[in-house]
Amino acid sequence: MNWDLLEPLLIIISIDIILGGDNAVVIALASRNLPPEQRNKAILLGTGLAIAARVLLTMVALYLLQIPYLQLIGGLLLFYIAMKLLTDTEENDHIKAGDSLAAAVKTIVFADIVMGFDNVLAIAGASHNNIMLVIIGLLVSVPIIVWGSRIILVLMDKFPLLIYFGAGILSYTAAEMIMEDRYILQYMEAYPLIHQWFAVAMVITVVTLGYFSNKRKGTAV
């Protein structure tokens, strides 16, 4: 596999893992009231259906991003998501635990679709219209999220710099989405330096703004 394919695949896997922490918490919360023998079934069924829904949503997003200026809008929205990742301290106490296998699976799938919008948008931008990269990225990263969720969440709590790294990846993807919008690209051809350094500048900007915002709230690293 050459670097042109490996780079977006690594970015997709990183996005899935970084943004998958909340989804891992949803899985744990939604199945916490089930008997032990049903929890694994809920996790497997819920995760499997959530992956299928995520692939379908990403395919739709890939199609929609071909509409003029939607990559620009998507990129700007992704910058907002990156900032939210850095500064949001909301908990997931509103997730309702299911009392039956079907209820838990429904909660997992529904919550994953609602909360997975950031993943879908980021992955659509990072995949460069290659749906196979999306599928491979999900197949690699989802087992890591499901079975390693506790480790991921502990690491993020212990090493908050990982959140900044994740926000940097999202910012880089957002900048690439904006630069790849064909209507923006035609204006940027005359300014190759801006095209070359825009992503780096935006990563630095978002991470810096997030840091100072957290510092103001007393939650900076």
C-alpha cells in the first residue's frame, strides 16, 4: 500500500479512535442493566448495526460533499467540532440503560448515529471519496474502540494532550476539505503558499484557541 492510501487510512483510524471514546461510553451505559450473558450480545449486535449505519451515512456524506461549497461548509463545521472536542466537558448521564437486549441495541445504534455525526463528517473529508478506506478504517478501529474503550478513556484522562492531538487531526482534515472544494481551489491556485500552509496554520490556531479557552476555565493541561 502506497503512502497516498496509507495516509488517509491512518487519519481515518485516528479519527475513529479519538472520537470513539464517547461511543464506547454509550455502549457501556446502554448495556449496564442487562444480565452478564446478554451484555456481549448487546455490544456485538449494537456495534455491528452501528458500523453498517456509519458506512451508509458516510456514503451519503461523500455524495453530498460533491455539491458546490459543501466541502467548505463541512470543513468549517469540522473546525467547530474540533474546538468542541477540546472544550466540551459534558458527561453522558442522559444515556438511558436498556432493560432488554433489543432496547439496549436500539439505544446503542440510535446514540451512535446521533453522536457519530462528527465521525461521519471527518471520515468523509479524510477518505478522498474512497469508500473502501472508510470500511477498512472502521473495521480496524471499531474493535479497538469496543474492547479497548476503557483503556482509551483512561489514557485520555491521564494524558489530556491526546485530546489536543485529536483536535489537530480534525483541524487538518477540515483544512483539507476546504482546500479541496473545487470552487475554493480555483481561487487558491494563484496562491500556492496559502494552499500549502493553510492546514498547518489552522491546526496551530485551533489547538492554541482550545488551550487558552481551557486555561480560562481552569482545565488546560
